[in-house]
Amino acid sequence: MTTHGDAVGPSAQSAVPAETDEKQQVKAAIDPSDRTGGGQVRPANLEVPPQLARLATGLSRLRAALGDVSYPLELPAADEARRVGKALTAQLDDYLLPRLARLDAPLLVVVGGSTGAGKSTLVNSLVQAPVSTAGVLRPTTRSPVLVTHPDDLQYYAPGPGGILPGLTRTGQSSSAPDAIQVVAAPTIGPGLALLDAPDIDSVVDHNRKLAAQLLAAADLWLFVTTAARYADAVPWEMLTTARLRGTVIALVLDRVPPEAVGDIAAHLGEMLTANELGSAPLFVLPETALDQRGLLPDSAIGPMRVWFAQLAEDANARFTVVRQTLNGALAALAPAVTGLADAVDDQIRTAQALDERVDAAYRTARRVAEDGLRDGRLLRGEVMARWQEFVGTGDLVRGLESRVGHLRDKLVAAVSGRPTPGQNLRVAMESQLVTLMRGVATDAAEQAYAAWQAHPAGEALLNPDLQHASADLPERADRLVRDWQQWVLDLVREEGGDKRAVARGAAYAVNGAGLAVMITVFTATAFIPTGLEVAAGAGSAVAGQKVLEAIFGDQAIRTLATRARAELLTRMEKLLAEDAARFTELTAPVHLEAARSRLLRETAAEVEKAREELALTGSGS
């Protein structure tokens, strides 16, 4: 059977050295021994200062900024940033914004602690009624239970603007994950509300998260532990979090063997002082039997009930607690939000590094493609054979001189079904260019894929299709080459419009000259292939070049080739850029975070400035 004992009574442990004025104010507010009276149900002269509006506006902007940040890359700091961002958003929604809007709302005391610490029994005993289910099964507390005076129910009505707006209000215990049971109890004084929270170390993950959420909405956290578990790690982590956030804390040491009260209380007091919580009031409850209703006897709970009754009656004392917790929560925002902005910056730097790896791979591809156009490699094999065929048969010269060659070739092609040498040459060049582009794009995709695979954030973004060039790249490359060939023909037509031979030869002359310009693009020299290609076809090539130079002029043919090469490289660069975009579009959302990082810092600074101006605790610090 669960047992309790006579209460030693509320006693504050010795404060840490150099205790701040704010802590002294709060200690005086929540320590009945320091109180000279009060008796007001609502705070006196509770006027809304003009700085409050600026603070509320800043908090609203910060809330919106937090909601826009996503941390899309899987980085070591990303999970923690998401968790902190979610917690800050919840605190803004559940506590800071509603509390600023209703500073006159009751003091919310959240009763939290470890599994089996006796939280529900304590709440029931304080209100002298079994309002929260207690038992030996774990977890005991299903939906959180909020107990308040009937006159204060309005403050906890459902809907936006109230405390914990995301939780559904119910009149009875519920297993729904988003439910909170609201109970009216006339035995609890107006101006005070008790919230029995789930176990902070519950085996149910949702219960642990809900407990943390409720503790972040507390004006005062009444932490309950036992003689057997007061040194556990999880409670102290939560206590440290509450201290850093500025939440006012009181503690209950429950189920202490009478013979060990002095030793355990002293040890716990030392631990509190060592963790900068020495000013927190400590209630020690020795073991004792429960009454027939499962409540602590008045001899045990009476002093604590009186303590809360006095706090409920003194509006100024309650408001001091609210201001201290509110100020602490606000002060904790700036460093927390700065940490989130740093995490965003880390995301941006990583995205830039990943993009650079892609850029490096595709820069290499562009360089290889450009080298392929300059070193004459594309003239080998089929292209050279078709060029020799085209020039060696005299088709180029005849085509430029008259329409006869054009008409003859059309007639031969119609009878034999064979394409003309010029068509063969054009197809051969197209094939070589497409092969070049497919090769460099494939190599670039493989290099970019491997570079991302070596980075954890990049690896998480990859999909198998990225390991190769785009599936439709061959089709787009074909279209690119055909469009470029037509562009060259149009260029020759435009530049040779005043040349009599071109005008006389019409389309056939343009085609011949255009093919010659395209061949020139395939070499680093003005026209003549180098190395083996010179030995194989220099004679016929020179013959064709001389004819072109006679028509266009030496400088003109060089200019045409230069422009044609530049146009082809531009089109190839665009094709490779489109292929690279498959990678960079995955990091594009991260680059949008830059503005959000700045906004986080700006809004955090705005809130901090408004907090200092408001000076909730008198000093603004």
C-alpha cells in the first residue's frame, strides 16, 4: 500500500551566493514566511504597458519565422534544431503569446515528475477530491488534468488565444492524445490552477513529449520526486531545462522514511544548490497512510495546502511569479533562436558545398566537350570519310558554282534511294556530336553522384536515376545538334547574302558552305585537320577551303567558324546545365533558408529589445 507521513512543512533551501534581486522577489512571493499579506484576488494596478504591444508583435513575427524553417538536409545539428524549433513554437503557442495576452489569468502550477512519484495523489489531496486518477498501474495519468476554481474556467476555454490552445478540452478522463481534462473545484482558490501532467520518464513516447510541452507552459513547476528516485538523471535534466528557461520551481520530496528525513532532505538541498536551484522551496512529505478516499491526511498535506491558499489569495505574489517565469522564458528565446539560425547557416553552407561538387563535375564535362571540338578527334572515322567523299567528288565546288550539282544530286538520290554526300556528312557530324555530349554528361553525372555519396547530407538526397545522364538527354542532344546545324546554315545565308556565288547557288551553295563551316568547328585550326587527318584528306580539304575563301574571304570564314563554335558550346553548356539541375534542384530549397536565417536573428533581437524595455522583473535582464 502506498504510504505517506506527516509533512515537515514548506521550507526553502539556502540560496546560492549572490542571489539576484529577481530571485529574491520570487522567493518572497512564493514563501509564506516572507509574506506580509496581500489578500487581493487579482493583481492591483495591472495596467498594460505600451511596450507589451511591441513584444507581442515581435513574438508573433518570431512564431511565423520559426514556422517557415525546415532544415531539409540531414546534418548532425538538423534533428536537434527541428526539436528545439518545435519546442519553441509550442511554447509560443501554448504559453508566451496567451500569457502576454492575459496577464491576469490564474497562476498555472504544473505538477510534474517521474513515474510513480505520487503526482496525482498530491493533486487530489491539495483539492480534497479525487479529480485525477491514481493507481499502481503505469502510466497512471491518461489525459492531463487541469483543476481550477469555477470562476476561472473562462481562462481555459477552448479555442485560439488561450493557454494550451492545441489541446482539446474534455470534462472527463480521455485516452485521446490531444485531450486535456478541465475540472472545476471550489476548494482551490481563485487565481490558481493545478495541472497534473504525464510522467516525464513515461514508457509512452507521447506522454513524455506532452509532459515537456506542459512544463513549458507552466508559470510555476511543482516537481514531485521520491526518496528513492530524487537523484535520477531524467528529472535533473528537466529541472536544468526549467532553470535555464527561467521557470519558477518548487519541489516535493515524497515518501521519505521518517528516520531518513533529515539526511535525504539535506542531500537533496545540496544537489539543488549545486545545480543553481538552491532558492527553490522544498516540501518534504514523510511516509504515511492514505485515507479512505486515497488522499493524504490533513496532517501531511495541510501545510502545503495552506501555502497554496496563501499564494492564491495574494495577487501581487502570483504576478511576481508570472513575471519571473515569463521574463525567463523570453530571455531564453534569443540564444535558442540564434542556435537555430546557426543551424540554418550550416544547412546553407552544406548546400553550397554540394552544389560546388556538382559544378566541378559539370565544369569538367564542359572542358572535355570544348577540347573535343578543338583537338580534331571528331574528324576521325566516319566524319572524315564523309568529308573526303563530299569534297573529293567535287560536289562542294560544283554546288557553290551553280544549281546543276544540286539538281543532279536530287535526281540521283530519287532514282537510287541513296542520300547525297552532303547529307551523309551532316548525319555523321550529328552522330559524333551527340556521342560526345552523351559521354561527357554521363561522366559528369557519375562524378557528381559519387561526390554526393561521399557526404551524408548528399547521400540522403540521391536517387538511382542521378547516377546516369538524364534518360531523355540523347533525344535533347539530337535536337540540339539539328538546331545548331540549321543555325549555321542561317548564319551562312545571312553572311553570304551579298556574295554572288551564294546567291546564284541558292540553297545548295548555302548547304555546302555551311557544312564546310561545321567541319571547321571540329578543329583547332581555321580549317585544315591536323595529324593523320592532314595526310588523309588535306588535299581535298584545301581545295574546298580555297573556294570558300574566294567567296567569303579568309577572315570571314574564320569568323564564321568562331561564331559557330561559340554557339555550339553555348548550347552544349545549356544542355549540361539542365542535366546538372537534377542535382541542384534538390538543394534549391536550402538556399531559400538564407532569408529565413536573417529573419530569425532579426525577430529574436526585436523580442529581446522589447523584453528589456518591458522590464517584467524590474531590471529588464
